[in-house]
Amino acid sequence: MPLTKWLADAARALLKQRRFDRMLERTVGRASTWVSEEAVLAEAHRGLRAVIDAPPLPLRKGAPDLVSIKAAEARRLALLLPALHEDASLAMYLAETIAAVDPRDEAAFELYLAVFWLAHQPTILALKALRATNIALHMSCRPRLARAQESVSSFDAIPEASLLHIRLVGNGQDCAYRFAEGVLEVPAGDSYDQLPMKMVRAFAMLAIACDPRCVVKLDDDHRIGDAAALMRLIERSGRSRRALQTGHLYFTPHPSGHNRGWHYGKCPDHAGNHRPLTYPTPMSWASGEYGYLLNAAALRRFPWAALYYRDWLGDILYEDIAVGEIGARLGIQMQHAPLERAVSALQAY
């Protein structure tokens, strides 16, 4: 490839990435500052007005009229806003449809974020009250919550003010934060095959509710190793203004050259339990086996991914590969930092 073309392609990619970063700052970053239902309702009404009043666009041959489609759904959503809590699921469905049909429409994405905030207001305000700067998110499930609590307890050497711990499960229905238990529930299944959806929806919720400087993703079998080493990684990650994922990077020897049967025997109710994973994967990603860190700029990608990649997330099976693929497509820079010194794992599954 000629050097001039390589430079032009690199410059074009950088400009697109900066444009995306600025859009996420205006939308997800701003949503993370919302604290008043009245103010968010006003945001939702502004978003509805922008979608309903959008001027028509000239249509190319075969193109659907997305402007009219979004406006019709927005009018239905406007009727629900005065009593949104009575039918939050339908309001969320309409907001998702309006935004998902056209990712270029920033007003529609802002409308979705406002409806998301209103539909999940109790959970968001409960998480916001924690005032967490850094969060350790312990991926688990209901049957293994005691094991996850053992993981939390192993971090006693780190003050809660420096690292707040949340255990994560899926309930398949809605979001909730159980303050007394320190448990976050998200609307994903609690089984192995739902881990990507569970993690992405948890990251999305934390981005909107807490906007932490850094989230450390851990499994319920992780235990603290060198607390000082972990805090150094957290501080370094949190200082970066670039979207950053830090962890033990795995590099495939060739495309999709990884264990494609890791899920065998782990998800008995899933149709693919004994069928190899046949999705494309990135050439490298941060292995979930060791845990990994995501900074604030990286977390802001996840409300976007939870909306626009929802169907794929329901089928990909492997949480760390899903996060790696999201990072590769949405501009999260990976940084290799072996976590074995900072965090250890039990050998028994």
C-alpha cells in the first residue's frame, strides 16, 4: 500500500473516531449527569419533537422512509410519557425502535437515553448515590453469589472509597440494585450463554448511572493478589482520556483461531450447547479469565452497543470476545497488562 494512501486512511479513521467520541460525550456523557425526573422528561420531550418534526429526506430507489417511520413511533411514545412507569416496557421498545433503525440520528439516540433513564430511574438513582469513583464488578449468577461474596471479601485491603464492589446477576426482566446485598440485576438471562448480554447491559447501566473513572471486571472465582499493583492499574486506566481496555491480551494464531467449544456443557438449555461457535472474532482481545479494566471513555461505548448490537449479543456466547469485538468496532484501545500479580483465580470451576 502506498504511504500516501495509508496516511489518508489513518487520518480518515482518526477523524471518524474523534467524531464518535464527541457524540458519546454529548449523549451518554450528558445522560450520566441527569438527576431529576422533571429535567429528563424535558429531554425526552425535546427528543420527541426533534424526531417528529424532522424534515423529509429524498428517497433513493428502494429506500424506506425512515423519517416517517420514526415519527410515527415517536407519536406513539409521546402518548406514553405522562404515565411511562405504567408501561415502561412498551416505552422502551418504542424508544429502542426509533433509535436502532438509524444510528446516524443523534436526536433519536438521546431520546432513547432519556426513556432508558426514566424507565430505570430507581436503579440509576440508587447506583448514583454510591458516588463510586472506581467499581469492581463481580460477574456471577444467583447460585454462585456466595462464591462472589468470597471474592469481594478478599479485597478488604482496598478501602471501599477507592474501589466499590458490586456483584452482578441476570434476572431476565429488568434492572434493579439491591443495596443491602450489593447486587446489580440486569435484564439478561442468568445462564452461561447470556454472559455477553449480562455484561454489556451492566456496563451500559454503570456508564449512565455512575460514570466511574474505571470498572474492573472480575469473575466470582477471582481473589485479590497484590492490592497495590491493582490500584496502580486502576489509576493508570482512569487517567487516560482515550477509550481503553486493560488486561491480559490473547492473540489468535489465525482468524478465529481460538477454543470454539469453550461453552460445551455449560449452557444445557441453549440450542448451541454442543455446536461450535461460528461467529467471526477479533484477532486479539483481553481474556476474561484474568479480569480486565475499562475506563470511562470505554464504558460510554456500551449504551450504544447494548442498543445497536442487541441481537448479536444474544448469540455470541463468549463475554470477553464480545467485549473485544465491541472494542475493535467502536474504537477501544487495548493495553496489555498481565493481571496475574494483581488478581488470582481459584482453580476449581
